[in-house]
Amino acid sequence: MSFTLAIVGRPNVGKSTLFNRLVGKRLALVDDQPGVTRDLREGDAKLGDLRFTVIDTAGLEDATDDSLQGRMRRLTERAVDMADICLFMIDARVGVTPTDEMFAEILRKRAKHVILGANKAEGKAADAGVLEAYALGLGEPLRISAEHGEGMDELMHVLRPLAEEYAAKAAEHMPETDVTLDEEEGEDEEGYRKPTLDKPLQVAVIGRPNAGKSTLINKILGEDRLLTGPEAGITRDAISLTIDWGGLPVRIWDTAGMRKRAKVQDKVEKLSVSDGLRAVKFAEVVVLLLDAAIPFEQQDLRIADLAEREGRAVVIAVNKWDIEEHKQEKLREMREAFERLLPQLRGAPLVTVSAKTGRGLDRLQAAVEKAYDVWNRRVSTARLNRWLIGMLEQHPPPAPGGRRIKLRYMTQAKTRPPGFVVMCSHPDKIPASYSRYLINGLREDFDMPGTPIRLTMRGQSDKNPYKAKREKKPGALGKHLTKKRGQPRG
């Protein structure tokens, strides 16, 4: 059993830099300005042969009210209670501050094990700060440099006995289990193969600032795990959490609100938006969260189009439905706007929810599961070709220049999202309108609403292995006869 290490300390002492070093990736946002990290971010850390979970926390502030800093502090204190070991970091170049002394006293009372780390300790400029750290009463400080990787061996040496202690305790309480997994893939009543989840379903919640993304995920979790509040743009990092959502294993991403590019001037906000876009690329299902008061703003449409271009299954969720007065009229207007403004996502689920009260979360879960199933749907080649014959009889392809385009056969090349290939003559002359006709038919006849569909027209010569046939090399006699006139014949 691995242990959990929480990195805590004042703002801008290098917690996120050390977190990135331990996980081996640039997961946490790092900048020179203090207070970049606001939420708790977990990662799988590797230090030598040690494997453990590391938690990056917000900088500890001297605030206990309901302000943003006060809420950040309560979230960090919760991480201290959750963790097996706390690594308390100070800035060795600044030295011990009164705030460090106050939080050291809190950690002595609340934390199970505390390791004191003096960061930015490279060079002689940090010697005085390291000596001051002894006065905190947390043992000998470790001289480390998160940026340059110094002191990692010493940190591993300190963590090893604690890791062995937790492993021994876990072995004593480990129950004997005899579990068998059913790995067979079945088919539903319509003959489609249903996908099986061998890992958590990847879900990203995206949307404009203050749409309620963090509040929605907290309600799904059943606890205040993510920082929330009335201020817009609280979330900065793309935070991922692995949860059990009504029996469905899910890894859900909370992302920063995405504003128009022209309005994004701050460097940290640019990093936050880039982090959110990266989460969309990792996701399998994207939940676009809208504000019921102002749905389908221009930025909402751009975000939805981004998810479709990335080939992700999309679910539209309309939040703050509990405060909407004219629900039926509003729902009718939104469905009409959805069909008109997002034709590329025609048929995608549109679910009304309330992140504050939790109403509609069961419908949202069902919509996410169905969108994932459709995204993985595979149709047999025989069914596709019978369907293609009917589509050709109903609406034959055009005849540019009097030459009829022949669609010979069709097959599904991939899933996630569904991708189809049609072998035909003159693929470059098929208009986009006819491709849309086939895509819309696929959506309707094979029950694939909302999911992106990729349709490729390919000529027969594209797969002809003899198309680029090399010329036969001349033999010895041919070489002799092709020599230039006047050249001696050996």
C-alpha cells in the first residue's frame, strides 16, 4: 500500500515545482507570482523505488474568514488531515517568517508526520535560512531545490522508513479476497457490441467562467473537494479526480472557465485555458456546462465546436435550472437554439441540472454513459453495405461532367469517434452536401446522436498495391544494349 504526501507551505515557496518534479510531468501551473495554485491536485509520484500519492496544495494564508484566501486555507487544512505525511516547505532564501512559525504550530497539532523542507537551498545565500529553520521545532530541515532537483536523495531516505511503516500496517489489515472479473463483451438487443470499461471513464467538464463546474463536481462527489465561490475564474488548474459515480468508475476533470481569447490577457489565465484544452484532448466524454440564464453564448458555441473537432462525445448540461421560472418555455427555446446553432452535434443529449441542489445528476450520468456507448459503437460491414444500397436508391450521388460517381462499398475503420470509409470512384468530386447526407443518415439509422462522425471517401486506386509498381531492372544483356554508341563494350 502506498502512502500520501501533502506538500504545504506559504505561497510561492515552490510547492508546485516540487509536485511536478515528483510526478515527472508539468501538471501543476507554475509562475513567479504567488497564489497560482488554489485547488488540491493529486498525482502519482515516483522517487527512486518509492511509489506514492502526492498532493499539491494552495499556499497557506493567514485568513480564517469566508474570503477566497480563507476557503483556500480550509481546503489545504483538509489535505493535511487526509495525508499520511506532510512536507512543510519554507523559502530558505527568505528565511523563517512569522507565518511559517504559525503554520508550523498548526502542523504539529494536526499532521501525523511532518518533514521540514528548506527549498531554494542551492548556494550560500540559503545558509542563514536553513539555520533559522531549526527553530521551528520540526526536526532537521532538508536542503532541497525543487527547480534543480537537489536533495531528492535525502528526501527519499527520510520517506523510506515511513513508507515501510505504512506498508506493514496495510499488510496487517489486508483482507483475503477471491475476485473474478467477467471480461466477456456482450451485445445489446439491437446487435451493437457494448464497450467494456477496463479503466475509469474520462470525463471533462468545460464551460465559461462561473457556470458552476466545480460546484457540479462537488455535488457528484458528495463533498466540498474543489474550491468554489461567487467569484468568477476561481479554478485555474485542470484538476482530475477518480470517483465512483453511481457504480460507474469515472475520472472527472474540472477545468478553468474559458473566456474569449481577446479578453485573456493575464499570463496565468492563459496557462489555465491551455490546461483546460489539454484536458479536453485527454477526455472521452465532454460535458459542456451552460448557464441557464445566458445559454449558447458565442463562447459556448466555440467550446462545443472545439470538443467536436477533437472528436469527443459531447453532453450539453444546463446548470442553475432550480432558479429558472418558466422552465418549459425556456427548455423549448434552448432545444430550438441547439439544433440551429450546433448542427454538427445534432441529437447530442441536453440535460437540465442544478449543481446547487443536485437535481438532474442521475439524468446527467445516464446521458454520459449513453454518449460513451455511442462514441464506441461499431456497425458490421454487412449492415453498412445494405444501408448504403438503400441510401443510393433514395438519393444517388451527383454526376459531375456527366460521369456518374460510383459508391462501391462501405466499412467502419475505427471507433472513438466512429469513422467510416466509402470506396468510390472520383472521391475528390463528391460534394460536401452529399457527405453530410450520408452522415445524417448514419446518425438516424444507426442511433448515433450527437457523437462526431468521420466519413472518408477513398478511391480504389488508393489501396492498389500495384499503383506505384517499380520498373523492372534490365538484365545483363539489356545493360549491354543500352550503352551509348561509341562506348567500348568491354
